[in-house]
Amino acid sequence: MLVRKSATRFAGAVAAIGLSMAVFLQAAPAFADAGFQNWVGQFRATAAQSGISRSTFDRAFRGVREIDPEVLEKARYQPEFTAPVWDYFDNRVHEQSVATGRAMARQWKPWLDRIEARFGVDRHILLAIWSMESNYGEILKKDKVMRSVVRSLATLAYADKRRAKFARTQLIAALKILQRGDIDESHLTGSWAGAMGHTQFIPTSYQAYAVDMDGNGRRDIWNSVPDALATAANLLRKNGWQTGKTWGYEVTLPAGRKFPGGSMALSKWEAMGVTRARGKPFSHPSDKAELKALEGRNGPAFLMTRNFFVLKRYNNADKYALAVGLLADEIAGYGGLVQDWNRPFTKLSFEEKQELQKRLSVYGYYDGKLDGKIGEGSRAAIKAFQAKAGLTPDGHPSMEVLSTLRKR
């Protein structure tokens, strides 16, 4: 009888615990939302101290009731695949990005003339940045990518300890943009980290460099291409862009010779046997330059001048600045690399990569977009097909893989 009562009491306790857990789990989202709303309430005082009016704050946070879980997912996500150099450039400097850049150069020529005259930054550089940052504005049409800047930054400030300080600073700047009237709250959109508009400026950079180029009283990098390109030009100019000069030169290195690090005059590099890849003389031999070879002696080499390092103020990565420079040169009609990247396979054209994706899709290996860009989804599909076809499963978008698919 005692055992029975104990068992009954135990069963009742378990049931009570289970009921309590069920109630807790059902209420958890409400508690999470309440915590976020409490944070928003506290942030109101911080915003007020920074000059944000109550009405601006209320407009900004109208409808922002909970965090954006996708922002936290993207913030935590670390790609497993480390892209080799050729992969980075193949996905950014290709036939389509060049052709679209030339079309945009024609379409926006009157504005590019004015921007170039006002800021002294080469139009082809601006077009290449536009391509790199938003695919000439196409990314702004994607609702899955573009989201509320206020909600994104509030999410990071509230729930991401590593980015909280950055997010709070950017959120104040975003509220000031809204308060100034450059954009309304429904169109204050950006990436998960708050990068905004055609040229992807974070709010503090927008505050420092935004330009009302079209003269309508608003600095609208979301809807005005002239404003967006002028804003990019203003950033480069204020960081030391040298008008009429290049970002650098592809060069040929003499065999068996070691070179010092650091910067020195182009004439000194030339005296050491370093020459332009196409055989032309250096335009400004007294200018200083730094040697960079992203793949060592097996790949192309470059002498980078002042403007290359100014490009890195936009994105502090050698690959980014070089991709902008190479794409700009191709849009301008100067030609591509003399020595190509050292790929372990035969390169496909942009259209052939789209065909590759389409054929992989037909056979059930790929379900992504047929965009010619080889990301993780495309590589996984290629590997799966290669394994099935008895090929080395390296995931490379090679002519060998496409030829094998064509025979099916």
C-alpha cells in the first residue's frame, strides 16, 4: 500500500512537471518577445539622448514586435567552404557582369559624366562597385535578402553579444537617417547586417558620405542610382582617390628573382625586371606601388598603386579591391588578365555554368537558381554527380563535368 501511494505521488509529480513544462514551452516565445520589447523600451532613452525624437522612434519601431531569427542565423553562419582565389573572381568578374556594366554605362552616361566631373572617380570603378555590392541593384528586388534595417540592427543589438555595440551604433545612425527624411520607415531596408541601397552602405558610412546627386532634397541610395553612385564616389574621393590614375597593373615577374616587401616607385620595380603584362610602359613611373600575387608565382601578379588601397576603404580585402579593379578594366574595354588564375580544371563560360546548373537540375542533383554562380549548392550537386559518374568528386565546375552531362 505504501509503495502504491509513493508510486501514485511520483506519477502525479511527473504529470505536474510535464504540465508545467508544456505551459513554459508554449509561453517561451511570449517571454522572448517581452524581453525584446523591454529592450526596445530601454533603448528609447538611449535614442533620445542621441537626439532621436519620440515620433521618429515610434515610426521606426511600429510593427517591430520580435527579433528577426533569420538575422541571427545569418550572423552565426560560417561557410565551411573556403573559396580559392579563382572561385572568388569567377563568380564576380565574368561575361554577364561585364556586359551589364557596359549597358549601365550607356544608360546612365549623363549622370556618370556629372559624377565623374564632380568627384574625379572613374565611372568604370563605380560601375564595378555597383556590380559587386548589389548586382547592379538586382539584389534590392529580393525580399528574402532585403529586410527592415531597424529590426535587423535591433535584433543584433539585443541578441548578438559580439555585434551588440556595432548594432547599437548603426541603429542610432539609421534612426537619424529616418528622422532627416531621406527615406521613410517602410523603405529603410538593407542586408541582415544593415548594409543599405545599391552600393550597400552601413548607416554610419551613409551619414559620412551620402550625396543628394539628383537634387530632390533626399540622399536616396535605395531608389536613386545617381545618389548611390555619387555616394560611392564621395567615399573614394574623401579617402584619397587619385583622379586620372589606375588602381594598379598586371605585371610579369622575372624568373628566379626574389622581391622585397613594401612599396617603392614603379621605375624601381621596372629596374628590377618587373614589366607590365601587355608590354606597355608604366603611365606614372614615379608613383609608388606594392607587389601582390594572390596565388604566388603560379598565378597573375600585380603592382598596386594608391587607388587600390583606397578601394580597400570600401571593403578591407585584397580580393575585393582587385575584383573591382579587374571588372572596371573589362567594362572599360581594356581586356582581361594576360595570365589567368591557376585553376585545376578547364574553365566554363558564364553561359556554360548556367547550362551546367540546368543539366544538374534536370537529373535531380540541383534545385537552386540557374544564375551561373557556383556556390555551395552548385558544388554539392557537382560532387554528387561526379561520384555517381565515376569522376573525382572535387565539386569543380569543369568542362569535363559539363561534357559528361551533355552525353546523357
